[in-house]
Amino acid sequence: MTALHAELRKLVTLPSLRLTALLTLAATALLAYASAAAGQRSGLGPLGYTQAGFLVFGALAAASEHQGGEQVRATLLSMPRRLPLYGAKTLTLAAVAAPFAAAVAATSTVPAGEAGRAPAATAYLTLTTLLAAAAGTLLRRAEAAVVLLLAGYFVAFPLLRDRWGAALPDTAALDPSRGTAASLAWTACALLAAGAVFHRRDA
Amino acid sequence: MTAFRHAVRAEVRKLLGLPTAWLGLAAGTLLAPAIVLLNAPYTRRAIADGTIADPSDLGLQDLGIGLIGPMVLGVVIVSSEYTSTGPDAPRARQLTATLTAMPGRLRLLAAKAAALILVAAAQAALVATAVLTLTQVLLGGHVPVPAPARIAAAVLYWVLTALLAYAVTLITRNGVVPLTFLIVNSTVVSVSYLLTKVTDLAVYLPDIVGAQMFIRTADFPVRVAPVTAGLVMTGWVAVLLAVGAALFHRRDA
């Protein structure tokens, strides 16, 4: 319980995360308004772009431990058992990301009259945040993790979608029936890999 | 002159010592050829059944996939100066050491720009060669070899994109914000492209107008002649660089 509480306080007091959440919400509202004005009636359209905010959110949340003064050393001094610590980190990030994801999903889907798609979108965005956090833990640098994630989600995956769509983690953003399994599998694998590396690697 | 050459060499070495820059170099260099290769059977079918009506832009168009490379290079050459250097000196930033060695701030910016142009142009030439060769090998017969001037324009677009990222990061002094914005806006259906549907003026945004230096078949509401397009994009970069340089010159490090 103490670990969860500590991790939660560390997350909610990071200014960069608050800024990311605000910018993402504002960008979603703007794009939802613009796509409604342009006559496009897809509630998931704006999320295709603003999921970038969730990738940044997850990467920053995880990499913040490893940047600047290397907070992770203090964290490990007070909580030396690494796997429970990593579990606590993942749970708290999911708990913080879920309301943020719900707000963004609602902003995007409700104006288009597709409120029914909001729960699936919330789940997808939360999973995406966890995947990004795993990348942040693996690379330990926010910028590098952001580059890698955005290169995948915004450059490589869209071009590969026609042929490999069912295997990509972000197909679920457009077509939940086709990509959900891939989203879950990618996030689970990334979390397992990051957990193992966090457990084994020198801090 | 020798002093400036030393400064440029120092900046190239600093840039090539950054792990994130290598990520940009690797992603920017490998993504475009890899995707051309993976999608080749699909592209061939699309040309055959007429989904791609005019294939003459194919090779040059695919270069855009690698633009993440110059964006990352332009951002990290600045943002690396502002991030904390390590656990032993949590508040120390590399910029302090850089400015101690090179107190002339505008000279430092010029050296950084020169280093960035060198690295980005080398990467662009490499990727252009790889992608155009692959296009000829895989889709030869369907796609004509583009004129040398258009290839040069594509390399210029690549270098200007790096300088644009450099200028924006000089203004923000943070890497994550410009990186996210630039990469999200470099997607196949970018925000700039959507804006061209709303107003014709959006054709003059730097990424859209720059592409018209060498792309002919994209559906933009207004066609801009290649030379004009190049001048407009250079204008954007010059203005942003001037703002970035003025801020860097005046602001506390």
C-alpha cells in the first residue's frame, strides 16, 4: 500500500505530466471541433492524432525516474524489492492514465454522437500509455522513447497497416474489432520485458 | 576560419555522441528503404490495377518516411545542451561547458547549424540513393528515374526540415514538445494537409510548400512552382532561425 501511495504522489506531482495531459485534452477538443466543422463524423478520428499525448505521457512518467538526479536510486533505497516496485509503478500509472484517457475519449467521441465507443477508446489509450511507459523504462530517456514510439505509431505502422494491420498495436484505435488482441499482446509483452530488465539491470 | 572549422568539428562529434541522435540516424536511414521493400508487392499490384494512377513520384514520395531522421537531429543538437548531464551533478547542463569554451553565442549557433547541415545532408544523400535504387530494382519499368534537380530538391527539403526543427527547439529549449509536434505532423495525413482542406493558405505552411519542390502528383488546392516553393520554405526557416538566434543570444543560458 505504501509503495502504491508513494508512486501515486510522485506521478501526480510531475509538472511535465500535467502539461502533457492539458495539451492533449486541448488538442483533442480542437480536432474534434475541426472535424465536426469539416463534416467528418468519426468519433475516433481525433484520437488517431492525440494518442501521441498518451505515448509522451507514458514515456515521461517512466523516464522521469532516470533523468536529472537519477531519482531511481533514492526510490530503490527505500523500496529495494524491484518486481513489487515495478508492479506498483504499473498499477499507479494505469490508475492515473485511465481518468485522463476517459476524459480525452469522451471529448473525442461524444460530440460525434458516438458515446458508445468511449469505453473501448479509454481502454485502448490506457494500454497505449502502459506500452509507452515500458519503452521509457527500457530506454531510460524520455526523448529517445518518444522518438521510437512516434516513429512506430505515426510513421511505420500507418504504412504497414494494409498488410500487417491485425498485428500492429494501434489498429485498435481505428478498428477495435480487428486490433484489440494485438494491443493487449504488445502491451503485455512490453511490460514483461521492461519488468525483467528493471529487475536485472544496474540502476 | 580554422577556429570555425574546429567548432564545427566539435559540434559534429558532440552530435554523433548522442544516443538519441543515433536513434534518429538509424530510424531515418532504415525506415524508408525498409518500408519500400516490405510494401513492394502491394505497390506493384496498386500500379497494375490503377489505384496509383501516376507512379512518377513514387521513389521521391517514399523519402518522406525518413524525415523523422532530420527532425530528431535538429531537435537533439539543441535539447541535449539543456538536459541534465548526469547523477553526479544533477543541476549541471552541458550548455554551461559549451559556452565557456565558445562564448560567442551566434558563432556557436552558426557552428551548430553547419554541423547539422553536414550530417543531415549526408543522411539525405544516403537515403535518397537507397530508396531510388530500391524503387528502380523493385518497380523498374513502372517508375521513371527522377531528374537530378528533383533529387537535389528532395535533399534540400531534408536539410531544411532539420534546420526547422533546430530553430523551433532553440525557441522551446525542450526536446519532447517539438519532437512530438513535428513527428505527428509528418504523418501520411498530416495536420497541415488537413488544414489545406480548410483554407488554401495552408498550402504555404513549410512542410506542404517544401514538398512541392519535388512532388508533382499530390492533391493540393494550389500548385506552387518548385523554385517559389523552395524560396517560401527557406523563408520560413530563415524567420524561425532569426527568432531562435535572437532568443538564444539574449536569454540567460
